[in-house]
Amino acid sequence: MAWLFERQLARERLARLRARRREAIGRGNRASVTRSTRQLRSTVAAERDAVAALPAVEEYERPRTRADCLPGGCNEARPCPWVSCKYSLYLDVTEIGSLKFNYPDLGPEGMTESCALDVADRGGMSLDDVGELLRLVRERVRQVEFHALIKIKAISPSPEEIGAALARKPGQ
């Protein structure tokens, strides 16, 4: 009988999370869109001629370091035009190679925050703020944070290992 109660609680919790997500989407936060590699190939083939007919675009020097993206660097323009950068908030590449557009209703030039490094420079944020920025619900942000901390702890040396390394004499 207890398992029925737990199952009902889990269903109610899931229903609340789904309702919160529907509410967020209803406020104009459209969910992200994923495009498969097959869809991308057909889109690229269809638009290749249209892109060739466009006027020339001002060339930007691609940033190589974080300093290039800061004021005074070669790419201080915001929003950042380099959506292929791994720190761009506009799109993500999935493990199988599909593109996930985080802001399908906006172009890269319409984003208020376009770089994860700019957001990190501002300091700590609440789970709600991170969720709004990444278009995730608060619970998913908490789960990602939890798993990231587990991975960091797994690769970090223990306090005993740090003490032993400090106690060793050079050359030992």
C-alpha cells in the first residue's frame, strides 16, 4: 500500500513540474527546438543559393582567448556574432550532432545575454535565473548542478592527498 502512496506523490510532483513548464512557455519563453543533422543538410542545401545572393557581411576576427571578448578586444561586440563558440547561449550541439536552438523565436542579434562567460563574470545566480537563461525548469538546473559537483569531487584530490603533496620535499 505504501508504494501506491509514493507513486501518487510522484505523479503529482511530475504534474506540478509540467504545469510550471507550460506556464513558463505561455509567458513567451518558447521551448528550445532541436534540428537533426538530416534536417540541417536539407536546409543548408536549400538556402545555399539565397546566402550567396546576400550582400557581403563585415568580417570579424574570430576570438581566440577570453581577453578578445572583453572590451578592447577584437570581439567586444554584444551580442556575440560567434554562435558556433562553445560558450554561446544561442545553440548547443547534442551528442549525436543535432543542433539545439535555445532561442528559436530570436535571432542571435536579438539576445540580451549571448555568452556563458559573460554571465559567469557577473557572479552567482539563483536557480530560477539560470533556468530562465537556459530555458530549463529550476529542478533541472538543480539536477545539473548536483551532477557537476559530483564530477568535480570525483576528480579533485582529497585533503589528505593535498597535505601529503605539501609535506613532500622537492625532488622526492
